[in-house]
Amino acid sequence: MVLARSLVRPGTWLAAVFLASCVAACSGAEPTAPGQSPPDDTELSPEPPPEPEPPPGAPIDVQRYEVKGEFDWSRGRLVATVALTLLPGDDGLRSLRLDSAVAEVKAVRLAGGTDLPYTVDAELRALLIDVSRVPDIAADQAITLEIDYEAAESDALHAIPARRGDPAASRAVYTLSEPLNAALWMPCHNTPEDRAVFSIDLGMGAQETMIANGTLVSDEQGASGRRMKYATDYTVPIYLMAFAIGDFEVEGTMRGSLPVSVWHRRGVPGDYGRLLDEVVRSIGLFEELLVPYPFEKYALVLVPEYGGGLENLGITFQGESRSTAPTSSDDLRLTIHELGHQWFGDLVTVKTWDDLWIKEGMARLLAEEGARLYLDESGEGTLNGDSFAAVVDSLIVDPDRDPDDKYTSGPYDRAAWLLTQIRSLIGEESFWGTLRDVLNDHRFGAIGTDEFLGAFARHLGPDATARARRALRASALPHLDLGRSPSGGVLVTLRDPDGALVAPLELLWIADDGTTRSQVLEVDQGADVAPQKEGELLIFDPLDRHIPWFYLVDSSLDPEDDAARFSSFRLPTSPSQVANLLEAGGVHQTAALHVGLPEPLAPDAFAAFLDGLDAEDAKGMAVAAACARAADPALDPALRAAWSSALAPLLAGPPFARWAEFTPGLEYGACGEVVDALALYADEWSALAAGPPAGDLSDAHLMFLYDFELPLETAVSAWGNVARQSSSLRARSLAMRRICLDIDRARPEHVPALRAFFAEIAVSTEVFELLYQALDGLSRTKAPTASENAEALAALRQLLRTASTTPLDGLAVCVARELTQGDAAAWSEFVGGLDGVELSAEAASMLADPSSC
């Protein structure tokens, strides 16, 4: 799983606004689904439940889940029956407890028809079933229970209707259950270790199709629509049991006998051929490193209103807005991360949520390994550590956090960093061999932290194993204290208060003649870091097994000139050092270019330098740095002209160079001061202004163009048409963000046109991302009087009068309040225009008490 939940969930408009501005980490909240009883209420069956009894001697073991039903779109509910076959865990058991937070349990019975009394405890999210009437319950004898229930839309069950303003105007319903939300859509035993066989049989519209775990075993068209059933013949963790239903198109290929596919809503554009190529390539790589791909298919399912990825077994779900451009670094890494989970998380899952780091740390490591082709073409000796981030207080294992709150950078990047340190100590053969043993020994099972670390212990030895165990609970990061050394270099003292380091931290110096020397930074011992030979170039962490050095330096404690001096040792200052950098590998080239562009690099040598770099992000960084240098107003005009001539052919397109699409977020905006972006990309701007189909450039292409600042009229014309007409919702959202960015440089005469544009979008869409940007734009372009804002107020009134409501209706009311600019008559007119309109609870609350805005 990659951090990010659905973009829109039931809740207050304030929460929705927060999600829009910070589409990010998993929420720790446990929302109550619409229609669900409040926590202090209890739903009783006709007969009273038995008295609570002590917990059984052993936990129940669910062996099989069989779900049958359909999603009722008119009520927003999954209406279903689940048959659970389970081992009770205790002889003579009188009461069973299942995890359940579904909207309504309608009946519970023993398979064959005997009704059983039950209690629903909403506060405990539990279903208590009286089995005292079931004769001769034995711990080792399976029983089957059938539960009729309804589950409402929730964080686990996402039902996205066809939305106004969505170019792919079709509905979709899908599940997202990690870590504990499976209980929101199905009564279950909600622990990752209790794997079970799974089948699901659902009805849907005649034009719709379903994807789910396992093999398609039936597909029938009837008078009332279509019914499909999938089933596994292997066990699945409860949080990875999943389905999605929609009007999907399927792009497919084969890797040998394995079908590989991408499912997307009909009409959603994307670079699906390249996406399939990357998935197939990565499967091949992971099969070489680990074990053969373990399931009957791999389907990547792109779903709306979701900002992350969830590795449902055999059927990864990813957000449409993050997966259509596989030539982009972020999209590629997300796709490979979720694929990596098919081995770690799916084939072998975790025993408890305290063991989350095993699957997420491994997926994070595998994502970088899969992207190595673009990060370090040389592939020699570096281990991708520089790709991992780290945050103080984000522990790898944090038992004090609830499962929903464990999804910090600790189990992700810090865990991948720990694994990378282990990898560097025991070597490639032992590292990957140990992982293969883990997968084979725990196949279709679960593993915990002690077992997982124990698997490496014989290679690590007792001391390194003890350090690795300590690193799991480390809160503080290692840090480097910097000061001036007597030699004129930097005195570096490594501190590691919590023991996060397992492997040494090293420095490597490369002299002009190619000779090298190493320095190992010992904890609490100062080291004089300075060149000792003419032209020595510093390579920090030559094996690339640690996080980037800037995570290790607290600039608030260390004088800035010491940090800058240390960094300067990494940036080439002579042609021979440039040559040595080009031999050092992509990760070290990228790290050096973070500091800046090598000083001796002349414009006429830049193309060759770019060609010699081993990483796509290093190439992108070099171009951005060259543009920044050429845009320096103090630069000699002749040199600026030379840089312009050197950069123009590199920036020309389409097609763009691979680096431009791989790292679109590097802010190439300075390049617009060096070359004439309006002329250089004239065809693109004209195509965008003309609208589809000519203006439907790829998402990756648009992400690169996003950085270039155009004359405002041209920008609004080109990007405005994308926002209105593109067949890609992702492109529309990107265009809206670009126009919102341009508000800050708008002159007064431009503001009315911008305000009219945002009003137009506000009444033409129900799509969360677009509507939020439109409301933000209306707020930021408001005129000083209500009369001047009349058109915008009319648009907001029209938005609120539509039959459907959105999670942003409350925000729309508050923006309207802003636009009335304290004019009581205008506010009264706005409120009066909504008489008789059925508003969302948030909108009604804000309308009644606008001070709560």
C-alpha cells in the first residue's frame, strides 16, 4: 500500500478541503457509514444474546468466505450474504465474536437454515453470535455461518456515481480495506494472519464488469443485468479480499502463460502499452530475484477518487490520477511498489500490524530496484539508499500506535533503509537468497518481526543482528555535527543516539589520477573531512546504503558555511573531476547535481555531459540547473546566449527526452527565461487552445509543460481549454492547478475573466479535484463588492441547487459568504435562492450559521 486514501469520503467539508490541499497519509479516523447506528446503540436480534463469556482458548480460524449479493446504487448499499466456514477455536463454545461495522445485520443462521441469535455492538465494531444451540461444537470441526447484511458506502466501500464534469462519465464501486476496514463491508475475522479462501458473486448492470481476486468461474447475462463470480483456490488475507465493478476497458498482454492487464473506466486515456511493458519487465526482474509470480493473473485496476495504491492480491487498485503516465517517476514507482507487494504482503503477509514494516519496507525497496534502470544505468555497487527519506519520531515498529496510525514513513522509508543496510552487510547472494527462503518457508502464510529478522541472523552475526533490532525502535535519526577543522576542511562528528545505524557510514575520495581513499565515520569521533590531494572529489556513502546526507545535517545547529563547504567537496571544479563524477554512477551524479552544476561545464560541452549521466533524474536536474545558471541576471550576455543555444535543442519536443517526462516535478520554469517557451512549444499551446482531440497531449507531456510561465491570456486560453475539454481528468486537474497558480501574477484587468472561468467550472463539475480548485479560485479572485461578484454568486447558487450534493457544498456556502463582502441584502438574496433545496448537512449548517465558516 502507498500512503494516500480516497480523495473524497463522507465527512465535513473542512475535512474534504484538508484532503484536497494535502492528499496524503492514511486517516486514523474510523468513520461511521451513513445509516449505521451510533456507537452507543446496540442492534438486537429478536432473541436476547447470551451473557458474555471468557474468550475462547484459541482464536477462531476462518477457512472460507463466500460473498453473494449486489450493490444497490439507489441506496448506496452492498446487499449481500456472506458464508463463513470456520474452526471455532474452542470446544463447547457458546458465543462467537466477529468483527463487523456494516450498516445492518439482517439475519444470522447456521448453514442449512437454523437461525442464531446475535448482537451488533457498534462501539466495539463487533457481531456477537449465540452458538449455544449448535450441538457438539468442537475446536477442530468446521462450522459454516450465513450472515445476511447491508454495507453502506464508507472508507472501505467506495461508490462513485457518474459525475458531471468527468470526461469518463461512468460509475464505479470498489473496496479498500487495509488495515482494518474490511469489517465495514463484510463481517469477518479482521486480522491479517487469518488467511482464508475467498469467493465473490455479485450482480451488476448489463454493460458493467467485475474484477476480483482469483479466477473468473461464472459470467452470466440475464434480464436484470449481469452476474459474475470469482474464486480463489488459495488463502487470502482479509484486508486484501477485494472487488471493483464498473464500465471497464481492459488492456492486456502475456508474460509467458501469465495474463497481465490494466483495467480502467471506459474513455480514461493513458499510456497503457508502456504501463504494461513496465509491469511485465518488473515481474521478470522480481522473479529472478525472488520466486516465480504466485497467482493466476496480475491486473492493475485504475479507479476514480483514490490517490494511492492498494495491493489487493492479484488485482492492485491504483488511483487514475497517479497511474496513467508510467514514464513519470512517481507513477512508475507507485506501480512497481504495489507489484512488489504481490510477494511481500500477498504471498506472505504479516502476522500483526506491528509487522507492517516487513511488507511496506520490502515493497519500498523493490520499487527502487525496479526503477534502477532509470535511476542508475550503470547499476554497479549502489543500493538505492539515497532514494529513501526519513523523519524523526517515525519508528519502524511502533506498538503504541493504532493500526490506522502506523502508516508513517517509518514502516516505509526507514524500513527500506534498514533492509538496505542489511543487504550491504551480507551481500547480494545472501540477501536475496534469504528472502527467497522466507517466501518459500511461509508461502500463503504470515511472518512476524522476530522470524523475519531471525532469517538474516546467521548472515549478520549476533552484533549486527542486535543493531538491527535496536534500529526497529529508533526514533532519532543519526546526525552529523559540523565544524571547521584545523586543516581548513570540515570537522564531522557522527552522532547516533538511538542506534538507527546498522552499517558504517563511509566517505570516498577520488583523486585526479583515479586513486581513491576511504574514511569511515565513527560514532562520537570527529573526522577531518578535507581533500588531501589536488583535485580530490568526495563521494558520500559510496555504496549508497544510507539516506541522503541532508537528512543527517541539522542546519539549525550547524553553521551554514560548514554545510556548504562540505557540499562543495562533492561538486566537480575541474574537467578531470567532471570525468570522475561521470564514472561514479547515477545516484552520486544526482547527489552532486543537488549542489549545483559543475563550474567548469561550458555550454558547448553540456550535451555530452548530459549524455554521460547514468540517471534520468540526474539528467533532468542537470537541465534545470543549467537553466538556473543561464537565467542568472548577473551572467555575461554572451554566455547567456551560448547557454540558450545549447539548451534549446535539448528542450525542444515533442517527443521530449526521457528525462523530461521522468522528472516533471523538477521545476523547469527557469528554462522559460533562457529559451522562448512560447515559440519553442508553439504547436503544443495551439493544440491545447484548439481543444481535443489535437489538444489531448499525454499526461506526462502536460506535466512538463506545466512549469512554463506564459503570458496570462495565452495561459488561460490554453490551460482553460484543457480544464474544460480534455479527455483526461488528470489533465483537467493539472490545468486547474496551473490557472490557480497564475492568479498571483494577474493584473487587475485580468481578474474578472479569471473569476468568470472559475464560476463556469463550478457549475459544470461534481468532480472533487476540479470543484475544489474552482472554489479556491473564486475565493482568490473575489471583487470588493457583492454586485461585482454577482455572476460568481449565481454560479454557487446553481451549484447548490443541483440534485446531487458534493462533499464541498459546505465550502461553496462559505465562499458565497465571502463573495457577498458583508452585504446583508446580498447574503439574504443568496440564502433565499436556496429555499426548498435539499442541501447536504454541512451546507445547511454553514447556511444557518455562516460564522462557523
